[in-house]
Amino acid sequence: MSLKRIGILTGGGDCSGLNAVIRAVTRSAIIKYEAEVIGIEEGFEGLIFDRHRKLTIADTKDILPLGGTILGTTNKGDPFEYREFDKEGSLTTKDYSQQSIENFKRLELDCLFVVGGDGTLQIGYRFFQKGLPMIGIPKTIDNDLVGTDYTFGYQTAVQVACDALDRLQTTGESHHRIMILEVMGREAGWIGLEAGISGGAHVILIPEIPYDLEKVLEKIHLRKEGGSPFSLIVVAEGAKEVGKEAITSEAASTRLQGVVQLGGVGNYIANQLSDRINLEVRCTVLGHTQRGGTPLAFDRVLGTRLGTRAVEAAAEGEFGIMVALKAQEIVLVPLESLAGIVRQVPVNSQLVGTAESIGICLGR
């Protein structure tokens, strides 16, 4: 088909590499297909409230190394269940999907590229079911989307966590302390596992493997008896103690996002360990540091490849799909096969086996 006008939005949490995708989509659409590109601002909120701007090649100049997204994003803009406070201060939910469809048609778009994680792609698929031409581009630092080997933003987040561990090791070793690094990972522990392996962690705790605190203490004592009175512990925010739920910091009912905010497991473990061992324990919460900053070359290249292939797919009339990395090739995967599925770390995977083979304690 002939591409005349396309749109692109970035939804959900930000991550490194988003601007690489925007740049690739914009440049390839204009250079290869002479199409007009419309940037939808602030994720799906821009589609609801008709906030958009034209993107030119000049707009993409020098944005490749920039973190974040020049279009803005939000993780609370679901048009089908838009949460907002009314005049009385009560939280309400409204369906703006029809209004979004009307704005889409008014823009006369041949396709809308939705760049995001599971939530964003689910929304894109719902609009596709309503007849809108949608193509998903996978983005999440958690690397927890099925159908793709990697999502852009993930490798940069892992490197940030690895760098933090390198720094925590020197101060922990100097003071003979237990250093805990809490990283992101609600349901999937990919960041914690790979950062822990690459950063020389002695204990890695992830959501997929409920941890036994006694096993963690056993590892710390073993190191202390062996002449290493310090230990590095990496814990994903969604890690759970055996028989317990993940630690939350805020109830879902009070948040516009509508989901429970995790956080605090690092400090919880620090307090538990402090009561059981004669060593100082310190916790560092890496938080949104993992999302920001300059993307690694890997994420820049992956974002560029995904963006250009997405434009090609639109020109071929392929909609309701996601572009994905599979065995070094960019392929097309039906959005229908992805919705609502979290790709977790297999508990008996080769990567987990690698960690345990070199003596890393996973709390089991």
C-alpha cells in the first residue's frame, strides 16, 4: 500500500532508545516512502485529547544519544479505562476509546505505531480489533515481553545496574559491609539476574524464585568464614520471601496507573539481615536511574532496526502485529499472541544454572 500519513506514540514508562525508534520511523517514512509523520504526544493521552505535532527529519537531528522521548509518555493514559480525578477529588474511570478513534480518523493516518510494553501493546491491539491499523514496537527495560528475544532499553538498564554494583563493591569491601542493590523488575527478574552475574553479585533475588532468608545468611556466613567479610546482594523489586507476597509501597486504588507500586524489599531484607548478623548492612535503591540517560549502542541499533522494519510492515499492509527480534532477524509477530503474557525467567534456565554454577546464591 502507499503510505501517505503515519503516526507514532510512546507509551508506558520511558527508557533509553525511544528516540532512536522515533528517529528511525520518521526518517525511513520520509526518505523511503515520502510519507508525512505525526507524533502523538504524551502516549495515548495525545490520542484522547488530540495533542500531536508533525515530525520532520530536522526534528530527529541529534536525538539518537538522548534518553527519554521527545514525544513524552505516560503510564496512566489507557483510553478504554482512563482514570482521572473529578471536581470533588474522587477518582473516576472513563472510556475515551471512541473519542480516540474519531481523533485517529480526523488525522487520516494510514497506520499508528505504538511503542511500549505489555500495557501499551494491549491497548494497541484493542484498537486494532476496532478496525484501526496498528503496529507495535516492543519497549521495556524489564525485557519481559514474549515474542522477542530482547526489547530495547533493557541492555542499557542492565549496564546501569552493573556499573552501580562495581561501585558498591569497592565501598562494601572497604567497610566490610553487606551492600544491597534494589533494581526494577515487578514480575520478571531479567535485570537483576544479568546485572548480578555481570557485576559480581554474591546473592541475586528475583520474583521467579521465592527466597529463603536462611539461604542468604548461609552465603554471607560462608563468605565471612572464607575471609571475605562483605557481600553484594542484588534484589529485584518484585522479589518475594517464601510464603509471602511482594512488598508494596502504595495501594492501587490511590494511583492513576491503577496498579500496585512495588518497592521496599531491599530495605526489608537489610533490616532482616541487620538483626541476624554482626555486619553493617546498607541498601541502595537504583530506581529510575535505570530508565534514563544515554542508550548503549545495542539499544540504539535495535531501536533503529525495529523502527525501520515497522515502517516497511505498514507499507506492506501488515497490521495488528509487533516487530520483534528473533535470532538476529527482525520478524513480525501477531499482537494477539502477546497480550497479557509476561515473559519471566525460567527457574531452571541455562542463565539461572550459570549463576548457581559459579556460586551465586539465588535464595533457594
